[in-house]
Amino acid sequence: MPGESKDAEMKDALLSGAAGKKRSPNRLIVDDATNDDNSVISLSPAKMEQLELFRGDTVLIKGKKGRDTVCIVLADETCDDSNVRMNKVVRKNLRVRLSDVVTVTSCGDVPYGKRIHILPLDDTIEGVSGNLFDVYLKPYFLEAYRP
């Protein structure tokens, strides 16, 4: 029948269009980080060039349920082009797991913060003695660029 061939042609066109569609270059698969820095993600040099990012640039990462965070991007030769490497803390902030998909976009200039408030929970500092600032906070923030 003449209508059947037309339907088959349309079906083939739709299938080939869907199969040939390229995924957005800034949507990447989450992989485990090799470094343990809470404010750094790693991309392959080719992916950084494709996204027009440079080492040390600030990027906005969007995860699940509208969650997003700001990190610094570094090049990693061992990272696959379709992956982004981030540590457990960043993944938890984004509410993503390994092999989930996140969106990485350039963030532009992030202004420096004037002050931060860190309020520990009572049960997390139970039994900890000494000056919490000198022992925990100063080494984490001193001489480190944290977005």
C-alpha cells in the first residue's frame, strides 16, 4: 500500500534523527576523583578546550533536583572525554552518584566573599578539645582559593 511506505519512511527519518542527535557537550558523566579537594573537579584537556575552559576557571555544576555548586576546574590526562571527576563531598552537595549526568558551565567571575559563618553542630564537636579554628578551619582555608 502506498501509505505504508510513507509511514515507514517517516519512522526511519525519526529514528535516524534521534540516533544521530548529539548530546550537549557540557553534559558529563560523574566519576570518582583522584584528588581529595572539596572545591575541585577534573576534566580531560580535550573537553576543557571544547568547553573553552582553562585550568583554574570557576565552573557551575548542576546536579539533580535543581542542586548546583561552584568548583574550580583542573585538567586530568587520565580522565575520559565524557566524564567529570569530583570527590564525594561535591557529589553529595549535588545529590548525584557515580555515573549520573551533570551539567558543567563556565561561571565567569565569582566575587570574593567578605566573611563566612561556620556553625558546627553540638554533636559533631563533642569530645573535641582545643581551638577549633586553629586545628580545623585555618589549615582548610589558609592559602587556598575556595569558591
